[in-house]
Amino acid sequence: MCATVYVLSTLGGYVLASALLLKCPSLLHRRKREAFRSRHISHRGGAGENLENTMTAFRHAVDLGTDMLELDCHLTRDKQVVVSHDSNLKRLTGVCTNISDLPYAELPSYLCKLDVSFQRECCCEGGEDKRFPLLQDVFQAFPTTPINVDIKVNDDALIRKVSELVTKFDREDLTVWGNASNQIVQKCYKENPRIPILFSLKRVLLLVGLFYTGLLPFVPLKEQFLEIPMPSIITKLKDPRRMSRSQRFITWLADTLLMRKALFDHLTARGIQVRATPVSGPAPSCEVTGCTTRRRNGAVDSRGTGTEQHHSCIGGGGDWHRYGSTGCVGRGALTRVPLRRCMCGC
């Protein structure tokens, strides 16, 4: 009997302490310093509106008021840090070769029209700018714009070069870097711990496990940015009608477990910024009419595919990836923003 009372009282104390610290993490953790707030992020510069990862795309996004640029990096044969999502140039240029096999001066130009890889049956037609920019060109052109750098390959030389460029352009407070690979993120942190890092996939899974066991409020976190795709984003890449029942269930379960307001609010209270990739269709709080979107209840992302993709606000910590480059919208605002049409005719 005494043992049962002891176990129940201990468990009750743990639950109460966990709930209190989940709501008030400042009682145990010092809030991380936020050098900037990014509520609108242009993925690859707004890949649905301009050719991805080009200077034209980045300028367009910045001119329209984006809070952060997201880009990807690789290393050329002559050790230049080039901005590109793919390591192989087949999709982007039509030439089947790796970036690492060519010097920067010999990289082929972008194709005139590119498929939008995160949207079914959609493509984007570019203008005159078909050049792969160097990371240093982007840093130089946008000295005050926060930039999210995705280190695409596990290459010590690439990580070292990016760190040197960030330091050279005095951007340690304006840059966040990382990758889904935990090994790459650990190398980034070891190379330069002053640059904020993203949660890797492994750390996201650990984060969710800690949240549901009540241990999260007691665990220190070195990451400063949580960037996650909503599991339901798979409906953008695959026709839901062709998904099996088990696939739909797994998607629903992952979405239910991961998209938790309490989790995002807790992280935000600790100074960790949360950014989520939106679902494929408008949420009930949004209204889409042709190529004009009315947006409500917080910042919204778009992939720039004519009609934007939305999700309702996920709490005070919810910031949103923008995959197009439409104008900024503040929390609670209601506005109409004209969008450019993409080649899919939406």
C-alpha cells in the first residue's frame, strides 16, 4: 500500500512539474536570443515564381518583403560554394553531370522551364537569369536579409567553406544552417557553434518522443530553429486518390502527432523559432479566388503556384515557409495579394 502511494505521488509530482515547465519553460531554461524573426520564408527564393535559387528569384522575394531566403549549397570541383538544390544537374540544366565534377566557370545554364518539384504537374518558366550564383554573391547582395543555408552533402570542405563565408560577411547572427542529416548538423555545430542550427530529422523524432513522455521541459536544446514539413504535404506530391489506406492512415497519424500547438508554443517560449511547410489546400481560415488569396490568422506560406497553399495558425510559435514570394502578412491580418501565374495554369 505504501509503495503504491509513493509511486502515485511521485508520478503525480512528475506530471505536475512537467505540465508547469511546459507552460513556463523560463523557470528552468534561459530563453535563447533571437537576432531576427522569420515569419515568411522564400524557399529557393520562391521556386514557383522564378527559376529556383537564382539571383532574380532572391531579388524578387526580397523586393516583396520576405523575412528570410532559403537556399541550398554544393561545392564545385574548384572549391566554389555554389547555390543549387540538386547535386546532379540533369533536372536543372538537362546535362547529366555532378556539380562536384565541374569547375564553377563550366557549369551549364538553367533550362528555360523547370518542373516545380513540390507540386504535381506544375512548372515555372524563367527569364534571362539562368546562372548558378555563388553563395558569396548572395551574401554580398543581401547583407541584412536572414538566410537559411541547407548543406546538401556531408562534405567537411563544404561546411568549412560556408562557415568561412558566413564569418567573412559578418552574418553569424543572420544565418541558420543545417540539414535533415544529424551527422551534417553535428559537423556544422562543431565547425562554428555561433551559427544557429536546425533540428535534424533524428532530433525531430527525439523531440516528439520527449514531448509525449513529458520529458521535453527538462531537456536542454541547442537548436534554435525547428523546420518541419507537415506530413500532409505528401498530398502535393502524390495524388491522394492513389494512396493506399495504410498510407493515408500513416499520413494522418504523423500529422496528428507532430502538429501540436502545445509543442510549438513551448519551443517558442524557449526562443526556438518554428517553421512549418503548409498543406496542399486552403485551410478553413483562408479563402482562395483564382490567383488572389485572402489570408487570415497568421503568416501563411505559398509555393508560388498561382494559388497559395495554407494551414491555419498553429500557435504563437507558428511561422510559415513561403514557397512563392508574395507580400508579407502580419498575424491576424486580412489582405488580398495578387499572385503570378505559373505554367500549370492554376
